[in-house]
Amino acid sequence: MKLGVFTVLLAQKSLEEACQYLSNLGVQAVEIGTGGFPGNAHCNTAELLSDDGKIEKFKDTIKKYGLEISALSCHGNAVHPDKEIAKKFHKDFEDTVLLAEKLGIDRVITFSGCPGDSPGSKYPNWVTCPWPEDFLKILDYQWNEILIPYWAKAAKFAGEHGVTKICFELHPGFCVYNTETLLKLRSAVGDAIGANFDPSHLFWQGIDPVAAIKKLGPAIYHFHAKDCRIDEYNTRVNGVLDTKHYGDEANRSWIFRTVGYGHGYQVWKDIVSALRIVGYDHVLSIEHEDSLMSVSEGLEKAISFLKEVMVFEKTGEMWWA
């Protein structure tokens, strides 16, 4: 395993400044935003695709500091019912795939997206219950008429350009939000579909990340190291479905935390051990979204914490067995 960082939290720094800073902290890999919700502060995809010289400079900057790229990220909603919005996210995805091909990277991270409830919809419609039966009709439309056809075509495009791993971040609000929905789309489209596994989005749904890791197994293609703290009092009152602003920390049922501030060492050691059991040996990429800490403090605490719980060396021979 290698320790990585999703560099969007350092958008105020240049790529070189970010790489130097992270390298000095002992980071081994970077995940780069290439469009969509993460933006492209460190990677102007259009410029790089039009100039091979700029691509070489981009690669050299990262290599100069002993880093590698774990994935390119363009989280978006390419099946948004507003065609103009969907078109932009779709272009970000395809451009990211083309850039990944030039960089020799086989992983692209995004969301599954969420369509509307019908061809005439203006906004996404995330279904969370099976009754009244209207909701089942919406799900049938979303999955069979929009989601599966779109991602089958997108996976074919990606494969033709060397991207064999489309890593969906399991996130409420989108059709793929838990273990079951990820495996459902993977079954329909093929093993180009996998998970960008982020425990923080699972904790607040009441999912045990260790159980989810063991169920997903080889379908885990990338990992976001981010934590979540459940407010037990607020959750007892209102449950975990919470639409209050992330800045309303005192009243929310849960908030994102830097690694170690939502769950302690043993929980994270169990997560790392489960990843090793299922054969995941790629990057744990820190995503900092802790509203109670500055970027630098939250990131540096996460790096220090993960160095304690990650397993970096190969196991070697079981001499005792």
C-alpha cells in the first residue's frame, strides 16, 4: 500500500508547490482533479491534451518529487436530466479518460450520477424507499433506460483508451451509494466498474466498512481515506438523513472528520487489514473535508495517523506456519 493525497485541498498552491509540500511529508502518491466537482486547479485537461510537451512537463513535475499518480478524478453527474449539465460532466469524463491514456493511468474516479424521474425532469431524483410504487417506477427508468446504457457505452470508450477501472465513489444522492448498488451496476456493465471506497460515506449510512470491503473484494479499485463522526444525540432525535449545511456542525447528525477524529486506531487498523485480506494493494488517498480543522492541520494529522495504521511492506513468508 502507498500513502496518497487528493490534491484538490491544495488548490491554492501550484502543482509544483503541492508536490514539494506533500513529498516533504512522506506522501507517496497524488490523486489529481481533472474536472467535474473537484475542478482542475492542478491539471488543465484541455491544455495538456493539446500539447504533448505540457504533458511531459506535468509528468516530470510529479516524478521530480518521487510521487506517482494514483488516479484522475472528475466526479460529476453525467446522467443529469439537464442535458447541458450532463454534457459538461460527460465531456469532463471523456477528456479525463483521454488524458489518463496519455499518462499511462488505468483508473478514473467519478460518481455514478443520478437521473431525474422521467425524460422531462429538470433535477435529479434520488429514491430512498420502495413505496408508494411510484418510486419503483422511477428506479426502473433510472437504471434500465439511463444508467446502465450510459455506463455500458462509457466503459467501452474507457477500455478503448486503456482505462480499465472506472472507480465510483459510493455517495448518497447518486444511484450508486452502497455496496449493493455498486455490485448491481458492475453486474450489468462488467468489471470495468469498481469502487472508489470512501469509509466516511458508509459510516453515516450505518454501514460497517470492514463488512463492505469483504463483500466488494476485487471490485475495490481506489480508496479515499476520510472519516466521519456521528453525533449520537442528534442522530437519536433525527436519524442520519440530514440536509442541514455542513457548517452547522452543532446540529447535524454527522460531519466529515479527518482520519482518526471520527474513529480510532483499531477501526482504521481493521479497515487496512480487511483491504489486505481482499488483495487491495494500491493507494490510500487522503481526502480532507473536515470543517473543524485547517487544511494543513487536518492533512498533517491524517498523514501521521495513517503512517501508524497502514501496512507498507509485503507480507513475506509465514515462517511460523
